[in-house]
Amino acid sequence: MISAMLRKVREMLVFLFISVFSKATGIKTLARATVPTDNAAAIFCLSWRLAVETNNARAWRTVPAQCFRYVENYMIGGQYDQDLNLIVEEILSYVNEIVLSEDGMDAWILDVDDTCISNVFYYKGKRYGCDPFDSVSFKSWVNKGECPAIPGVLNLFIKLVESGFKVFLVTGRNEETLGQVTIENLHNQGFIGYERLIMRVNIHASESVQMFNLSLRHNMKHNMKHPECKHHQLRI
Amino acid sequence: MISAMLRKVREMLVFLFISVFSKATGIKTLARATVPTDNAAAIFCLSWRLAVETNNARAWRTVPAQCFRYVENYMIGGQYDQDLNLIVEEILSYVNEIVLSEDGMDAWILDVDDTCISNVFYYKGKRYGCDPFDSVSFKSWVNKGECPAIPGVLNLFIKLVESGFKVFLVTGRNEETLGQVTIENLHNQGFIGYERLIMRVNIHASESVQMFNLSLRHNMKHNMKHPECKHHQLRI
């Protein structure tokens, strides 16, 4: 049924960057590095990172302790930026091939945390994921409104807006408590001109971020049936 | 519908190692490395490899020329083996949690090329994917029957058979022309005791390997409705 629907809406493509880049927790992308500090650890950490990135690693909570320096180096040593930039280049080459219709219904979806704006400074305080995710201190960090833009994604965002896409930003952040600071943070980092910021509201408060994402995807698929969004690629 | 079906057959899990490891062409997994021969190339090749492994890179035919040494080092320098072994450990920890029913319907599916047995020597002659895939010389290589077992996967295979799983091997290789040599190659590398080797027959000859895989998945889902296979995890 899904494949039939996807055929029908062949031109409907949404980039759920939740999947392309990282989950809202951001931990997922913290497991890479280039220059090893210790060769045995580097070999293990590179394998572990690959397993995580390809979703072959089973449920895990923290980055393995021996990968701390490795992940630190990955995040701030340049490889993470390079990885992002290469994907953004791929995306831009795709964007450049698209001829937008004139009905204003071409849409694009971007995740917020660790896609548009970075929480790397929060994770630095958590030994780059070697310490468990801490929702209290994460909220405290978010409330500062100091998440820096991820430059490659900001460039993509600007290109999309200029090209005429309606850009939707989605986040598991709670609208009631973190709405204003998120809007301001995005604005002061240059994310200006998006169509709508879709946040978690209290009705989703008891849901995990993963469940919220699933609900969101369900609603998006439903919305495809009426002409709100047109340009989609669902990663199901 | 798919998710409803999957809920119904919650215990039906198939590991389509086509997805977990590599495609039948094997090229896909040729893009990794650890010890760079040149730092700029290493940074690029590591990013490119990640993009390929996560399916973010768009259609590509050959490994970038500047990544030849990098991929060579990855494949024969130990990191590829380490990557495979880490995933096999993950799988074994999963296998060890499963309590098999006594109805003999617990099944497992493994891909053949570059999952059970390796084509690394073929790819060595193709500059580890920097030269295009060549079906004539690939068939010539396969006809030698000298593909070595991938040790970690052989261990997994043995564990599965010993545990009572019915193990199905699937491959895009043509049954008429490569059936006998494939059976013998698998046997002489220790793959003994599987339930069935499912190969491409002439009816699929005009299909691409990708289309064959799709047909196979469709048929497997259909087969779930009658009690041939029980232990599945479909990666759709």
C-alpha cells in the first residue's frame, strides 16, 4: 500500500533530515573520527560508528568510554563538518535538478537539532555522548538560545527558500516551554523565511521523541492526500 | 498495511543481509578505510564512504579515483574485517536471546556475495571499485569457485544452523549458469547445512539484481502468510 501510494505521489519528496543527519538527541552522529589517538581504539570506534550510522548497532545509550577522544576529534577536528558538507553538496545537486511548479506546493522538511543548529557545546559537557543524555541540562542549554547554525545546512536552507520551497522545520522540542527561545535562536542564526516551525505540543508530552516522529510521519502521509505539501521524500 | 502485517507476525524476523552487509555487486562496501595515504584524500574518502554506507550518496558507478589506496587499505588492512566482526557480534547477541519454537519454522536469510563469500580478489583486479563493474569478468571470477568465506559470517552461519534455524541463502547469481559452481564454492568454504539456496532463474534474467531483490522480498512477504518461514525481520 505504501509503495502504491509512493508511486502515486511520485513527485512528492520530503527530506526527513531527522534520518539523513541525526536524531533530535544528536548523540547518534557523535561517533565518528579521523585521526586516532590510539590505533586499537580507533579501529574499534570507527567500526562502532559505522554500525551506529547504518542502524546496525542495537539500542545503545552512551558512546563507548574508549571512544571519547575519538568522538571529540571527529566533532571538532573537521571530519564532521566535511561529512555534512559532502551530503549538502549531494542535496544541492538534487535541488538544482528540480523544476518547481508554480502552485506554491513544493515543500521541504528539515529537522532542527543538530541539523539546522548544533548542540555540540552541550555534548562537549557530556563528554561527547560518553555521559548519558540529560534532559534537564539539555533544556537548560537550549534555553540559552545559543545553538550555532550548522553552516552547510544554513546554506542549503537559504538556497531552498530562495528557490521557492516552503521549508518546514520540525523538532521534538516542546512548543510551550521552548517555543520562543527556539524561534529566536533560529532567527539569530539566519534561519529566516521558513514556512512553519512544527514543535511538540503538550498532547505529545508523554511521547518519546521517537513516537513523536512517528506521529509526525503519519500525519505527513495523511496530509499528502490534501494539497498542503507537494515535494516529499519519505524515508520510512 | 505493512506495519499491521508486521505486528501480526511479530515473531517473524528475517535478516536480509543484502541490506545489512552489501549488495550482490559488492561495490557498495568497498568505500571505507582507516589509515590514510594522504590526509586530504582520506578526509574526503571517509566522508564519501559514510555517504555511501548510509545511502545518502546518489547513484554512483565507481569509487572515486583518489580513493583507490584508501579503499585498498580498508579492504585488506583489517578495518573491513573489524567492521564485519562487530556487526556479527551484535547479531550473535541477538541470536542468543531468541528462544526457538519447536515447530521448525524459524528461518534466517543470508545474502551470498560479499556476505557469506568474498569477491575481494575480483575487486582487487578492478582497482577496488575504481574501475566499473564488469559482469563478464565477474562471471569468469565466480566460475573459478574460489570465493573465500568471510570468517565472521561463516561463524554466524554455523551458529544459526547449530541453533536450529533454517538458513536460506539468496543470490542474484543465475541458477542455470552459476548454480553448480556456487553450490560447490559454498560447500568447500564450510557453508554446509543450509535449507535452500535461492538463485535467480531465467525468468528473472532480464531483471536487474535490484529488481530481483524486490521480487524476492515480495514473495517472502507472501510466503509469510503460509507457514514456510517464521523468523523474519524485513528491512523494507
